[in-house]
Amino acid sequence: MLLLGLHMPKCGGTTVLQRALSLLPFNTVYQCTHFVRNFRENRMEFAHLNNYGQLKLLFGHQLHEEMLKLMPGPVGLFTGLREPRSRLKSHLIFLRSLRLQQGLPPLDMEAEVVRRSNGLCKFLNSRFPSLAGEGSEAERAFRVLEHFWCVYFIDRFDETTGPIFEHLNIEPEKISWNIGAPAKSGEEDDIDISHAQLDEDTILYERAAERFCVQRPLCEESEHRIARFRAEPFRAPRLRKFLYAASYQQFRDAGMLDQVIAHRKRMIAELEAELDRYEKLGNRKRALQPDNDDG
């Protein structure tokens, strides 16, 4: 079973990924969070991979339901959750620090708090809209989670991520990246999230903590629903729109957009030259073949 993990922001996903990378062959793990990292590491984009079957773990912020249709064989979805208020504060601290590193204007914290309200639910529903269906944000997000093989929790990280590493057949060292790291003095105190709407996230978190307190197999209905969805035609434009919107923002914010565009144009020119050469060689080979027509 290939594992597909949705990396919810500030829910320990970096630790899951780094622990997996520490022991699994590099070509069996693909991260779809950091497009900039993939570009710098000379890794192909997800749509350019030529063998999804060699993967053991596909993990990242930009996981999307259409990817399920490209995976051969059985799949298992997983993600991690964190107490909503704690997660939101941690995410805002991270975003503020990131913008400072990138030389971007300071974060409008009040507007960002509003924009990030009920972020857990919105994140799940935006990645799996077909599985989410109709209803409130929390109802839709919980319906998505009902199709997940495993959900881990920050406050019981090593215990609840155990099934993931057991399935991958690895025993990584319990090294943590950012997880549980205390904020610098005063960092959380100067972030006011009192006006944040977290009611839907709270409902989701409490229901998920009860449902996934122990790992349970998917119910038959959820298995059938995933199977039906995977059997539907692959909608490439839908996945492209999702991935390219995210990659554009990342490359732009990292000041790399012009570099990436120039690289892509060179790729197009090189691929066109390669295909043209193959066509000419193929035509030449056919021209040199003897005529087997005895008539």
C-alpha cells in the first residue's frame, strides 16, 4: 500500500517527512510541499514523474485528490492534527518569520488571523472537495477524514505516528524538526487571535480525537467511495490548476520566478529538439529497411 500524507501546516509534518527520508531510498519518497526545494534539488515536478509505482510515500501540503487516480495499486491516506488555537498561533509565527526571511512586507496580522480562521477544515476540504461533499466546514472535513487510514496527533506524536513507520517498515530515530519547539520569548504573547473563528476546527479536532484515538480500518462505505472516485477519469486540468497556483506563489515569494520560467523555456526547447531528432532517426531507419513485399 502506497501512503499519501496530507501535511497540515504546523502539525508535525516536517518531522514525519524527515524521519522517513532518513531511512527510505530517496526515489521512494516524494514531497509535494516545497516546490522551491524540489527545484533546487533538481527533482522533477509531480506531473513529470514517470513511475509513480516506485513511490512508498507521497507527502506534502499540495496533496490533491486527483493524485489518487494516478497511483497504481492500493493507497492509504493519512494526516496530522493539532489543537486549533495552538496550531494557528504557531502558523502565524512561522508566516511572519518566513516573510521576514524572504524580504517581503510585514504580515498584516489582523487580516491574516481572519484569513486563516478554521484553517484545518478549509485545508482538508480544498484538497479533497469530492470526498468532502456538502455540509458545514467541520462536517465536510470530518467526512474527508473518514476516508483516511491514519490520523496522528501532536500531543501523542510518537504513539499515533507509529502505524505510519510500521507500514513503511522503518524504525527512525525520534528526532523532531520544529515539533513542540517553544516560541521565542514574547512571540506568542504579541499575537492576538481572539477574533479568529475556530469553532469549526474545534468541532473537527474533538470528533477526530475521539474517532482516531486508536487506528481503525476504513469502513466498507469509505473504501467503496475511494474506489469509485479513483475509477473516474483523471482530470489533469484540475490538478494542474491546483499545483501551478501553489508553485507560482512559492517561486514568486522566493524571488525565483524569472529563473524558473527561463528554465522551463529551456526545457521545452530541449524536449522539442530531442523529439525532432527521434522522429528523424525513426524516419531514416524506416527508409533503410528492405521492402519485404514479394508481389
